[in-house]
Amino acid sequence: MNMDIQEIMRKLPHRYPFILVDRILEVVPGERVVALKNVTINEPFFTGHFPGHPVMPGVLIVEAMAQACAILAFVTLDARESDGKLFYFAGIDATRFKRPVVPGDQLRLEGTMGRSKRGVGKFTARALVEGQVVCESDMMCAIRDRNEAG
């Protein structure tokens, strides 16, 4: 299954400037997702991170991986944001950054789904640029009804 930005926005609640997935190349429910994030100098965070030496903040790389994994979870559950469901970080472990991500890079976001129990799913994710891993992380996300989220 392939998704363009319009379909992604029907699944995720994120909007500019915080939607960090541009395209889904592949999603296999309950198994894996492969997505793309095009990194451009027009990103608002580059103004201050860092002037004269733009580097994508690591937390946003992790967020991009989490958004790709949320797509995987939504597809697996056959749900969408308009159903009143939201995914929240419940934990981030073993996160490692291998090299900076700069304007002009294209992040390939890969996520695999682990076990899910009582509304909390485990994922392993990594981001690559030109086939080289730039970040990897284990994460847990919890699904909640929007009106329960508080």
C-alpha cells in the first residue's frame, strides 16, 4: 500500500509545520512501514538550528519515525484520526544518532511493529539517508480516544 500526503493527513492529526512524513512507500498491516521525509532548507526549525550550519534536530527525526509508526498502527487497526483516536509516545529507548541530517537529505523512515498489549504498541524504527542509518530507536506508543486524552 502506498500513500500520498493527502491520505497521510487523513490518518494523522499533524499539520504544517509538524507533519514530518511526506509519502508512504509501503505499509504492511501489523508488520512494517516505509516512508519518506524530504528535508528542505525551508523547514522552519533551520532558522535557529543552527544559523549558518543547518542541522535537523534529533528530536524531529525521532518524531518523523514515530509518525511513520503511527501510520502503521492506524492501518493495522483500520482507524484514522477522524475516528477520534490519537497516538502518544509512551516510551523511547535505545535511541542512537549516527550522523547529522541536513537540507537536501531524504529520510527513509522504516518501522516494524512489535507486540501490542492494552492499547500500547512497541515499534523498532530507523531513519536512513542514502542507505546509511542516521538514527535508530525503540519506541512505545499508546492509542487513546481524543476525548480521554484530556
